[in-house]
Amino acid sequence: MTNKQAFSILITVDVEDWFQVENFKPWIAHTSWDSRDLRVEKNCHRLMDLFDSIPGVRVRATFFILGWIAVRLPKLVKEIQRRGHEVASHGFGHDLCTHLSRKYLLEDLIRSRKILEDITGNPVKGYRAPSFAINNEILFLIEQSGYAYDSSYNSFDGHGRYGSIDVAGKKRNGIAIEFSDTFQELPVSNFVFKDKTFPLGGGGYFRLFPFFFSNRESSMY
């Protein structure tokens, strides 16, 4: 980047398949998942190849992987790790945390982390809640389940599924919000204009916004 100040960005990927998104749940039953065509493996390889193809840039991302996917595609998890990316948890079956009992959520958090750790042989430190559905109580359970950070907080308040958390008085370290000495929240990026928050982070918004919007900053270099 000639005559430009170098900067870093955090790239995250939610590893889930087309039939697992929340909007399809009224029409695609969980019991039918095993009969569905898996597309996520090919798409993850394509994305990692794209990361590796950028001249002069070493891209390392965090992949938040569903435990359901990891059980069926352990080689994909290992390949993500082999290429130097971080393996993190997206829960097991893409259930909204806010719809689960405390007991079931704890089981889901621990189960999904253990599956990934057994495959990679390394500790799994990060978690992202499906559809960003969290609150302060859920963050506490995530920390209690052995994670070092969460990346689920979306400050956009115009979506009914997104959760909210109280960050008043919390110490900040860059973008990180410190909830304890051993646990931090890394919020999802959004666009703020005149005190109004517009959604920006997330695959849905990449598809909704025109390409020139996402490409504007990169075209400057």
C-alpha cells in the first residue's frame, strides 16, 4: 500500500450450509438435514483459495464452525486449521441461544467446543451465536463454558433476532469489550452515520448491498 498507512481488519466466516439458516426453518426440518446436499465444503475451499491468492497479503481469518458440520466434515475443519486460520465455534445445530433453556445451551456450548477441539487437538477460544442472538446472561454462560471471547454482539437494533447486551462501564481494548480478566466481546462491525447505526457485518448484508459498496475501500489501494 504505497503512501498509505497499513491497517488490520478482522475477517470472520460462519461455516454453515444453505439449509441451516434461520429463515428456512419453517420449511426445512432439522430431521431432513442429513438428506440435503452439502455445499459448504466446496465454498470454504474456494474462499480460502481466494484468501491465499491476494498478492503480498497474508490473510488469516476466524472460521466459526457448526458442530453439526464438523462431525460430518472433519477434514474440512483440519484443512481450515492447516491453512493457518482460527477454528472457533458456532454452536452445534444453529439453534438460537435465546430460544434454548440454560441447561441445553450449556450442553450445546460445551459439546460444540469439544467436537472442534477433538478434531484439531487445540483449544477453541471463540464463539459466535447463531443470528447474533445473545444477551448478558448468555455471555456469562459462554464464558463459563470455557471460551475466551465471543463475537456475537450486533449493535443494529432493527432486527428482531439480534440480541442486546449492557456494555455500560465496561473497559474497552480497541474494539474489544472486556467483561472479565479472561473474557472479551468482539462486536460485529456496523456503519454509524449521524448517530444512526446501519447493519454492515454479516453474509446477508454482503448479498444485499451492491458490490461497489463493499469494494469502495479496497479500490482505494
